Amino acid sequence: CRLFSIPIDHPETDYSPTATITATPTEPALPEVTPSSEQLEIFEQLWCIVRDDYLYPDFNGLDWDAIHAEYRQYVENGLQPEEFYATLDEMIARLGDDHSIYLSPAAALEEEVEYAGENDYVGIGVYTSPVLERRRVTIIVTFPGGPAEQAGLKSHDSILSVDGQPIIDDNGIRADLLRGPQDTTITLEVVTPGETPRRVQVTRSRIQGALPVPYQELQSPSGKRIGYILLPSFNDETIDDQVGKALETLAIQAPLDGLILDLRQNSGGADNVARGALAYFTSGDVGYFTNRQDDKRWWRIESQDVNGSSELTLVVLISGDTVSFGEIFAGVLQDSGRAILIGTPTEGNVELLWRYDFKDGSRAWIARETFRPRNNPEQDWERNGVLPDLLVESNWDEVTLSSDPVIQSALTQLEQY
């Protein structure tokens, strides 16, 4: 049944299923289309990949044969290309694992650009996270030298509206409001935690390069030198090298007394990037991936010590927004006794996605394995998330670095060593 698939066990990427867009009656009717033999072939390949390789043999309670009949009929009726890609993405989303996804050729190409650290777009230069309940997007990092940074925006600030339009409305996130033509000026309504909202004018410009990894030196109550590194994602192949450079820079004047790794907004990403970042702090067989046949594939970390990083006292910060390889990264350091975890439980989504490429340039990421830690393989991180050693709560958009109780708790813990 399966005619074509390319499994690659290095880039694991987190996405949310895209919504299917339905035309309104006022839009012009699309021309009639006939079923494409290529579309039918890709549909069959994708359906068979899930049947044969999907991590959960019960398909999370879904009748996969019935899904085949339902969605083949849609394809046989004839679909425009964008309708076809949205339909197959919807089919994969029906699995309900919040991880597996099907990408159109354009989305697959955009993914490769992001992974290579080759961002190139016109906007204001922010990496954000939505806060749906408070109708805002909060800034995780700003791109160095970008318009947002030049306008004084910082991590933990939130954007409420753009030119009077809410950044989040009843239809979801309006990220498109931040992008637009070069040299156009927009007015943002922003708020810094603990302050009143203000208006800021920002002129869009070209944003290029890798997602930055911010770092700085903090001090414990007694004056110990504590490094702080924010890891926003593992979905950029430059991230692990940036962590190494941060460790080198932080220890130029003198060795650090401890290190805080902040993964509270880490959205996961690629196997090799997470493995490269872990190599600064631990080594060896730290756990294994297992599939629905219970085969074990050990995850080995090769040590890459930088200025004593492999023995440095660590505190890792986690939250409900820590996902996938962000969870595995934190959990491995806890399981091996290398780090204390502070924050709140992680999301619980540690499936490894395998990549399948199709001849039209589209791509599927399908959950094929899950992770078990070496020392406590009975722990089910997929079901329960990774649990902190010390439970401390805070909302990213409601604190600053200096007022954050999670940071303060980490500094207090590091005081003891």
C-alpha cells in the first residue's frame, strides 16, 4: 500500500494543526476540478504511513479504515491544491495527538528556512507566544538590532493591538498584523508587566538570521555569579552552538557558580539540536525512544564540556508551555541528577515525529516513537508531563526577569551550593 516514504529521525518539530478555511457565500465559486491522480497517490501513501507506522495502534480510538473511506471520497470529488493540503492536514489532526501534521509544499519550505536559522522576512523582529485568555501575544525574545528592540520592547512585554486592531480576536491570532511592506510604520499598544499600556511606533524592516539565545549574568543573594540562558526553541540548528558561545562568554571573567536554563517557553524542535545543547551538561545513554512494537532506540549524548559546564550546578525552569524536546531536555537532566527543576509541570507531549516527504514537495510529520528516561523508564512523560522538583508558579506576561518568583526561587536554590 505504501509507495513512498522517507523517515528521518533527526528533525522533530512541533506544530498545531491548521484550521480548514471554508469560503463564505459572498466569495466567487471555485471552478470545478477533477480528481488528480497525484493527489490520490499522495493520499493513499499518507493514509498507509499512519496505518503502518503510527505510534498508537488503536489510532487514539479512531476508526482509521472509516477515515480512509471518508477522506478518499473528498479527494475523488476533486480539490483545489490548497483545499487538498488543508484536507489532508485535517485528516492527520483527527488523530488528536496535537503533534502529527501534514504540510503543504510552501509550508515545508518555510519550515526548512526556519530550521536552518535563515529567517528572512519584513516585520518588527519578535518571537512571541499567544496568551489567549488575556488577548495578547507576549514577547519571548527580540531579534538584536531589529525594530522592536530599537523601540525598547523587551522579553516579557506583551502586544495588545496593532494600529487599533486586536492582535488576538475571535478568529485567533493576527500575527499577520506585525508583518508588511518594508519601511511602513505601525502603532503598537504594548504593556510591560506591572505598568500601564502604552503606544509605541515601530517601522517594519527586513529581519534576517537565526533565532537568538539571550543570556546574562545574575547574582544570588550572597553575590554568587549565576549564569542565565533562555532557550526559546530547539527548532533552529544554530541554537546549540549559541548555547556554547553563551557558556564561553559568561565564564570569561571567572567561572560561574551556577547556571539557570530557562525552558519555560521552549516549543521543542529537532533531535540533533536538543542533543547538541544537552552535550554541554551531560553525556551517555540518557534514555530511549520506543515504538508501538516496544523496540528500544537509545539516545546517546556525546560530551562537549565548555568551561566546566558538565559539572556546573544547574537549575532548569519549566512550565506548561515547555513542549516535546524541551520536556525531554529538562527531564533528562532531572533523571540523571544533573539539575533541579523549578516551575510547573510540562505539557506532556514527548512523541518523536518521523518525517515523510512526498513528490509534490509536501511533507508529513507522524508520531512514531515516544521517550523513556534511563533511570526511571516507568515515568510516563507523555501522559503526566515532566514534574518539577519545586513547584513555583508565574505567568510570563505578568512578570519581568527581576520580579519573577521562579527566577528568585532558582537563585535561592543555587545559593545552597
